[in-house]
Amino acid sequence: MDYKSSLIQDGNPMENLEKQLICPICLEMFTKPVVILPCQHNLCRKCANDIFQAANPYWTNRGSSVSMSGGRFRCPSCRHEVIMDRHGVYGLQRNLLVENIIDIYCLTCEVPTCSMCKVFGTHKACEVAPLQNVFQGQKMELSNCISMLVAGNDRVQTIITQLEDSCRVTKENSHQVKEELSQKFDVLYAILDEKKSELLQRITGDQEEKLSFIEALIQQYREQLDKSTKLVETAIQSLDEPGGATFLLSAKQLIKSIVEASKGCQLGKTEQGFENMDYFTLDLEYVADTLKAIDFGIDEEEEEGIEEEEQDEEEPTEGKEEGHQ
């Protein structure tokens, strides 16, 4: 059935024309190129290719070096089987009549349409333009958008590269200053360890000196104690002598020895507080405060900025003092 007979038989020719220009697959106005099937039904070639590929998933795409026989699919309107050759849907004939009917574009509804629909149909009150002009304009606009997007992507990629470089340099600089900080603290640790060893050695030396002196006194007192003990034993034995003459001969010498032994008891002693080691006490509070105050120094620019702020704060104060004077 051709389009003229279809329009005559239908009571509403404009409505029937609009139906004839609707693709049964995408349910939109035909998109060029339009192909006509052997059953005389029309499809957008893109829609025809979609259903053909779905029915023949192993069919080789157009342009492949592999030679395939063809394929088949059913018309979505009448279910008539359409047999394709090796060219697939590209072997179907284009329906130039339908393509030429769709010659304008409705700017209001944003759909392709025909001149008759503009004059008599649903697009009568709409704003339209030649389809080719809209196509070229949209194509140019899309190309410009693509160019803008590509340029924007290039700028974004440049920024990403710069940020990645910044991230890498930041990590490298951070690692470097960490190493420098660790080295400086290692030097402080070494100084503290060396000073600690030196002070401990001084305490140990003084301790050994005092202990040597005390041990020498202990030895002297022990020797004196041994002599006194033996002298006491001898004196006790003399008291047991029966004869007076023998006692008198030894008693005088014993008394003399006892007197000398008593004098010998006056040996050296340690002074009061001899055991005290408090003079080795350290006042490290100021050192601790200094260590707690350790911080990163400011650079020259920041230091100049702080000095300028301090000067700005001092100037109004000086002006007030001069005003009072």
C-alpha cells in the first residue's frame, strides 16, 4: 500500500501521515537515513540495525575482513521475515520519499516533522526551521562543545599533573625536613648522653673516694680493736697471778699499755654530713623549659611581617603620648 492510497482511505489524512512518519522501534519521527523493508514498512536504519544485530549476534560488523553470509530478522510491524545479504541493513533500499517528507524541524517541540504537519497538522502553531539548517547548526554546536570539553579536559589534566607534582614535591620536602630534624635531635641526644656519662663519672669518683676513706678508717679501728681485745685478755690473766711479785712486774707495763691503747682510740672520724651527696644536684628546670620551647623558626619574610605589625602598633601609641604632652 502506497502513501497516497493510505491517506485517501483514512478519514483524517494528517493524523495518518503523522503515524506513517513514526518509527515502530524508537516511536519517534524517522531519523535519516530511512530504509524500506520488502514488506514496504519503514524503519530508521539505526533501529533496523539494532534489531538485526539482536537477531544475529554473531554477524560480523560492516567493514570486517571476515566474509559472512547474511542474516534475517522479522519486521516489527507485520512480523514478515526479512532476509539480508552479506551487507546487512546497509543492503536495504533507502526510502527517499519519506526522507524528503521530513524536511523541517519543529523548534518548539524539538522533533523532525514535515511541511504538511506545519501547515495543517499538530505543528501549525510551532516555530520551525529547515531540517538541514538545524542539523548543520546542531552539528556545529556539538563540535564546538566537544572542542570546549576537550580543551577543558586538557586544562584539567594539566592541573592534575601540577597537583600530582605538588604532592610528590611535598612528600620529598617533608621527608627531607624530617631527616634533618631527626639528625638535629640525634645530636642533642648525643650531647645529653655524653654529659650524663660525665656527671655520673664524677659522682662515682667522689663515691669511691669517700668509700676508700671510710674503709681505711674501718680497718684502723678493727686493728685497734684487736689490740685492745688482746690487751684486755692479758690484763685479766695478770689479775689471776697468785704471787704479788710477779703481778707487780707485769702490772706496771700493762697499765702503761692500756693508757697508750686508750689514747689510740682517738682515731680519725668522718665529719657530719660526710655521706651527703646533695652537692651533685642539678637544676635543669631552665633546660627543660628551653627544650619545651623548641619549635620551628619563622622565615625572614614572616619575621619582617611581624616586625612591621609591631611597628604599626607602636606608632599610634606614640602619637597619643605626644598629644597628651
